[in-house]
Amino acid sequence: MRRIADQIGYTATAIYHHFADKDALLNELCLNDFRALGEALRQMEQLPDPIDRIRAMGVNYIKFAVNHPEQFRFMFLVERPIPGPDVITIDPAEDGYAFLLANVHEAMERGAFLPAFTDAELLAQIFWGSVHGLAVIHVTKPRDGIHPWLDLREPGESAEAMVDVVCRGVLKSTSA
Amino acid sequence: MRRIADQIGYTATAIYHHFADKDALLNELCLNDFRALGEALRQMEQLPDPIDRIRAMGVNYIKFAVNHPEQFRFMFLVERPIPGPDVITIDPAEDGYAFLLANVHEAMERGAFLPAFTDAELLAQIFWGSVHGLAVIHVTKPRDGIHPWLDLREPGESAEAMVDVVCRGVLKSTSA
DNA sequence: TCAGATAACCTAACGTCGTTAAGTAACGTG
DNA sequence: CACGTTACTTAACGACGTTAGGTTATCTGA
């Protein structure tokens, strides 16, 4: 708070006339980042095939994390009290997960997935979870001083590989 | 520090005779948790097939995270200064990642993977990343107050599904 | 056996942090 | 021009990690 205040040329207490407390401020910044990520993923809307969109989203999700590690950590990894329901102002229309889920539904209607996969939400969570894991690993890299023998692959390389693997695992026909 | 000291019936300053500072103490606790996770994963050693071991490790990794969310967050998600090289005392023999990597190597020698996969390290990171993502999602669940429409599947269900998907994506023959 | 070192622990205090209380200056509205 | 609201200030509180300095117990060696 005091450091933010210094940087913007005010006193720390001035912030409290605009935000209830530190968490409220951080949540606002966090929502901003969520919108940025959502927008980045929504760029894939132009691709005609829903599976291609999902693939591209996966790769770009990791790219976002690697390019904005502070924001990514901030969004997903920093513990903060759950904001009150009134604070949840993020619009599903600009949410990344909602977009992913819509694409899974679309691909499912086209019969792209193996017959075993009928739960779109579960599929979406598998897609998200797989790239989320890689993203988190890359964004918390320094911690792996604990695993000095971990020879981490390039984010781009592992992202492509992960997306390929998961797609081959869920798709009826493996085009790629 | 003060709260820990209270709980163990000492003054806060007493701790500084046993640990250099807060980070040193936390790193020690963290190493403890890493050993616990490593041991949990190493239990799979009894399974004869390396692929079965990898599958079971994936499911148990998520189980560990869900059963010990505090520890898991602590190990992977809490930002802390990188410990000095002298502090890295974790033995590869009791490390989970090293065990995973060894199993990937073993399965690769048996020709279990599709010919495209020749990089054992990359494969290990795909296995780890996929379940790590789900684990992180489940362990940071409260934060998804931001995604109120996210209908999170049961950890066990999504863990099994993830492991199946990734295995189908990398294995030559899909036995399961 | 006893001096001296070492270890384990204490109290007091410092600086930093998030936050609150109380006050002041500027501004828009009747 | 009075008046409430807004934007901001200084001063201070309590909690935190940490340090300095002192006290007591325990162990070691001549």
C-alpha cells in the first residue's frame, strides 16, 4: 500500500477512499488481468474449427503465463480472501473458461470426441488443467531450485506437445 | 513466527537459534512435505508395469494435493526466495520427479510410447504438468469465486480422466 | 572440582506493514 | 454564499519479522 502510494504520488491512506482495503484493490487489478487473458484467448474466435481454437487457446494460455508471469501468479496462485459475490463482476462473455467450454460443446456436437467423452465440463477441465499445469510450472520455475536435476523444456515446445497429446487422447480421428 | 512460538510455548526469538530466518524455517518444513509426497508416489514401486506406475502416480499426486492442500500450496505455490544451493538437501532417491522420470525411461525402453516421443524429460513434464494443473485447480478452488459458473468435477473423476487421456495420447497401444 | 565456554532462551526494541481516526482543503449544488 | 461531499493529509495503533543484549543452564577439560 505504502509503496503503491509512493509510486502514484499519494499517501497510503488516500487509497482507502477508492478501495475498501488491500484485497479489494488487488481483486480489481486481478479482474483486469483476467479480462486481458480472456481477450487474448478470445482472439482464437476467428479460427473456423473449434478443435483448432482449443489447440490455439492452449498454446496461447501458456504463452500468456510465460509473458506475464507476475500477472498469472497473481491471478491464480496468490492466496486472497474470497471476494464477496457483489465483487464478482467478470462477464461470462469475456471469460476465458466460458469460451473454452463453448468450444468444447461445439466440437462435441460435431462428434469430434471419442464416444466415451460426453461431459463437456469435464473435458474443458481436462484441457484447462493440462495447460494450466505447464503454465504454473513455468511461472514458479525458481522454486525448482529444489529439483536441480529438473531439466525444464521450453514453454513453447512443451505447450505444443501437451496440446497434441491431450487432443490425441480425446479426439476420434487424429488429424494432426 | 510469533504465532508458531506461541504454539510451541517459546518466544519468537527462540526460533532464531535454530533457523536463520523465517524462510529457512519454511524451507525446512517444505522439504519435509516434499519427502512426504515423494514417499507417497514411491509407493507405486510395487506395481510391475511402468505405465501402471505412472498412471497410479498421477492419480495419487492429485489425491495428495486434495488431502493436503495446505502443504501442496506451500510446496509449489507460495513465493519464497530461492534457497541457497547448500540448502538443497533433497535426495534424488526420495524425489517424486526423479521417480517419474525413471519410469518414463523404463517404459520408453520397452517401446510403450508412440515413436514421436523420444524425449523422456519432455514426456515426464507432460505427465507431471497435466496432473499438476488439476491439482493446482483443486487446491486453489476458493479463488474460482471469480468463475461462479465453473462447475468443478470431482478430483478423483478428473484425475482418472486426465491420466487416461494423456496415456491414450502418448501410448502406442491403448490397453485401457 | 571448578573455571570457562557454549547453548538455549528471555526481554526490549526497531522498522515495516495494513489500517483507522481525525482533521483540512477544494469543489459542486441549493 | 452556506453546505455537504469528495479527495486528501498527518498521526497513530497493532501486528509482524528481526536484532541486540542479557540471563541461565549444561557441558568440557585441567
